[in-house]
Amino acid sequence: MDWTDLIRPPGSLAILALALAVEAASGYPAALYSLLGHPVTWIGALIGRLDRGLNRGDPQRRRIAGVAALAILLLVAGGAALALTRLAALTGPAAALPILALLAASLPAQRSLHDHVARVARDLREEGLTGGRRAVSMIVGRNPESLDEAAICRAAIESLSENFSDGIVAPAFWIGALGLPGGALYKAINTADSMIGHRTPRHEAFGWASARLDDFVNLPASRLTALLILAAAALQPGASAREGWVALRRDARHHRSPNAGWPEAAMAGALGLRLAGPRIYGEMRVEDSWMGHGRAEAAPADIERALTLYRSACLLLWLIAASLAALAFLS
């Protein structure tokens, strides 16, 4: 097997299908995390060093330094993944595919996202607002003390929708397109955006390139995520694919993010909810459009409905990856 067969279909699609199945079944083992950490922590450590070393001077200098930092990050992450791919290819096709699938399984986060969001519903029921605020603070950046029960539930569902796109579908898309290097490059860009892509005095210029590139690489995944949610809604009693489509067409483009509005609008319409809208991050109030025209008074049961929809959408994503891999091998 030539190593280039592993960074393009059907090899890359086979890696993706296997990786999604492994990650859904086991997540990222806690023992492995304790021993070695996680690719995101390694990437984050490099971003932190680049930030401390290069982010200084006037805004123009910071912007140039941010472009250089992003280039270094991509060279390191992409180069490491490419080297691992070439090494795996030396073992032959029977071993290379599962080896790379196990490595790629660290990039999507189906199980951990599900568990974090489910914990919000559970803690709200068992501990009330105190537990719900604590649990939701683990997955959203807004001020938890400003949230009542409905706002906690909306925040959890919004996080589920948005992170389904950039935490699962986007890495899956780039793994399917370019194998392990594609997934690693995406994860590096997305992690950089989450760490330095903020409009703060320190990072507005330095993180500009990371934020803009993250918007670009998430474009296909955000649209695909919305379609997966709608397809799952068509299969789920009590959800409406039609209302999801209406909300998607009407509201997604009005979200302050060019990508987050797509999955959030689809989820809101499918479940008959109203998501997004004005929010408070720290002491700052962010004005945003509402996604969907349903109930704003979300409840823990709505989080569980959203999780059911999410599980179905994850299964559909795996079926698409496996079917495309099979078709590519047969053609």
C-alpha cells in the first residue's frame, strides 16, 4: 500500500468509519489521557508557547505574528500526522487502516460531548440550579450565575448543536477528505480559534488568522451538520424535520457566527424551541438573533430530546462514512 492511498478515498473514508465506531464505543480512555494526555492538549501547549513568545507589539505586528504562529502550528500538526501515516503504511494495508483509525479516533468527541450535555440534565434534576449551573459551566463560556433553568437548558442544547458541528462532523469531514493529516490540521485550527481567536485586546490581532481560517474550514461541516439533524428529526417521533428546515432557512444566516447558526437553527426548529438570542459572557452582554420561533422555556426533558436526536445524527454520519467507503472500494 502506498502511503498516499491513506490520505484519500477510499482509504481515508475507511479510516473515518472505523474511527467513528471506535470513538463512539469507547471515547478517549481516561487511563490513556492520564498517561499521555490528548492531541488537543499537545496542540494547546504549542499554541500557548507561540502566544507567549510571539504575541507582542502593535496590532499590525501582532497580526503578522499570528499568521506566523498559525503556519508553525499547521506545519507541526500536519507534519506529525503525515509522518505517522507514512510509518503506518509500512505495516501493510491490513494493519495500517486500524492503526490510523485508532489514532484518528482521538479527534472527534461523540461520547464526551454526549456525556457532558447529559450531565447538565441529570444535575439539574438532582441538584437544581446549583448543579445545573456547575455542569453547564463545563461546556459553555457564558456566566452561569446569570442563567435560570430554561437558560441552562438552552445553553446545553446550543452547545450540543454547535459542538456536534465543530467537534464531530468537521473533524470527520476532514479525515474523510485527507485522512489523519486532514483531521489533525482541522483540530489544530479549531483549537487555535478556541484559545486565541477571541476579540479581546490581547488576541484580536494575534488570533485574527486562526479565527478566519476556522470559519472557512467549518463551512462545509456546519451545513452538513444541519442536514444530519434534519434527517434525524425525520426519524424521531416528536421532532419535526419540516420545522427544522423552516428555521434553518429563515434564521441561520442571522446568527452572529457564520457557522453556528446552521446546526442551532436546525435543532431549534426540529424540537420546537428557541435557541441563541441575547447571552451574557462574563460581564458582557452579547446581542444575537433567536434561532427558531418555538418555546424559550426549555426543560431537562428537552435536553434529553436533543440528545436522542444527536445520537441518531451520529449514527447517520457513521452510515454515510461506511457507505461511501464501501462504494469507493467497489468502484
